[in-house]
Amino acid sequence: MEIKYNFGNYSQKEAYQKIDSFLEGLVKEHSDLVYNPQKEWNKNKDQMNFSFEAKGFNIKGDIKIQDKELILTGKLPFLARMFSDTIEKVIYKNLDNLFVKKK
């Protein structure tokens, strides 16, 4: 699965900060569903590799921040692929809430 999202007028540093804090909050909020979360940012803070377990599934992927675009690439387990449309909609909704359009 690949999701591309334009984060508008935010800087790359702001995008990194928002994504990093969002993921930490998401793990805390859903600690009953998300186990063994792992994340690692590169030294430029423009790419993060992540993995976690959710409901017995291993989820892995990466997030790249380039120019004004965030690119999320992830591998869904076979059984979770039937929900990929729903998963994508939830991700886009969360990104819209995270990156409120600046005026």
C-alpha cells in the first residue's frame, strides 16, 4: 500500500515533528491493540522505518517526507488487504486532522 499526501504550507521540520508526535500518541491511545511498536528516523529526519503488531498481524513500512509530500509505504498482511480501502480512508482522515490547512 502506498499513500501520498501533500502537507501544504508546513516545513519539512514541522511535518517530521507532527508525524513523530502523532505516532507516539496513537500508540498510547491504542495500547490495547498495538504491540511492540518500533520506529527509527534517519539522521535527516526525512525517512522513518516503522513496525508494530496489531491483532496478531505484523505491520511494517516507512514514511518519507520530501518537498511538500509525505509518502507512506506499508505492507499489509494478506488477510488485512481486504480492508485496505478502509485503512486508507482512516489514514487520510488522520492526516487531514494533523495537517490543518494554514491560511
